[in-house]
Amino acid sequence: MIITIDGPAGVGKGTLSKNLATHLGFHYLDTGTLYRATAFICLKDNCDLQNTQQTAKAAISLLERYDFKPTEAGFCTFIDGENVQRSLRADEVGSAASVVAAQTEVRQALKAFQQQFAQEKGADKGVIMDGRDTGTAICPDADVKFFLEADPKIRAERRVKELQDMGKSANFDEIYQAMVERDARDANRKTDPLIPAKDAHILDTSMLCVEEVLQKALSVITSESGK
């Protein structure tokens, strides 16, 4: 079984994806880490983020240097053997990821890897694909598709709390504005924009707790797999 979970930042798709993977015993891929890791490499190597040749080269390089695997701290990303998961959550990396993710060359460089992972793991135990275009561009024939959404202000509040829990300072207005701008970039990019698949199940997580979101998703999966 292949299950896709898409949506903008702060809607809880990562939490739902991990909970479903644990509950169902499925494999899991956070496709957003591929773009964050590409952006991380670009920033580290002082690439011009507007230079598509440089960013696509970074994406191709990433696939040779990258590993995404479970640890005691949860699923983590490694580049050249170094755990960079914490670094990938930096706002600078997130903003850069939104820029490179809008580039057709970068998306094409990463697409085949994502599709191969989904097919191989989906044919094994099953797979949860977490991202922004997994139900539309990566796995259009997925068995179950979800698209999560939430009020932008609530999403910004969640991000503020996440940063504060990490011991970092956080300005609500700046984070809210950055989210609105990133939403616009993701929704209006030419290649694989952030939109719900026509057959996706829409879940608004604004007023739901983590357990409620999980139970709603499991109910849908049970219904769909019983057809």
C-alpha cells in the first residue's frame, strides 16, 4: 500500500506520517527533507540559489551523500555520515528549500528517487510518503491520499512553539509572513504546485489534537482498504 500525505508547513503532516508509519508498520519517507537537504548543501557550498545548474547539481550530489533513517531521536537525515536533522529545521534552510523546490531542474533530479522508493517500499510492507506533491506528481496512483490544511495563524503558532521547544527565539509576525509567502510560492510554482489531488481526503487539523488526526486518517485507510 502507498499512502501519500501532502500539505503546507505546520499542518502536522510529519507527525501524522510518523504516527501512521509506526501504527501500520510501514516504511516512511519525508520528501521535504530532500529539498531541505539540497538547500542545506547549496548554502554550505555558497551556491547561487537562482542558478538552476548549481542547485540541480546539489540535488544530484545529495542522492549520493544522503541517508534518511530511524534513530532513537526519530527519523533523521544524514549527509556524509553527519546527522543534520536539527540544522535542516533552521528557518534559513526552510526559505532556501522553498526557492530550490520551485525549480523544475531540482524537482526532476529528485523525482525518480522518490518514485522508486515508493514503489519498492510500497510493495514490501507499505509506505507513507510525506510532502507537497506526493499525491499529485510522485504517486498519482497511490492507494490512499491525504491533504492536510490548517489556519495559517495556527500553523505559525505551532512553528513558534516548535522553535521555542528547541531553545530558539521566535517572532510570530515574521514566521507568519514567511509562511504566507512560502504558501504562495509553493502554490504558484510552474512544476508540481502544492494543490490537493482530486481524489485526496482533506483533513483540516486546525482544531484537532494529534490523536484525533491519527484516528481520522486510520478510519479513512480502513474504509479505503476494505473496498
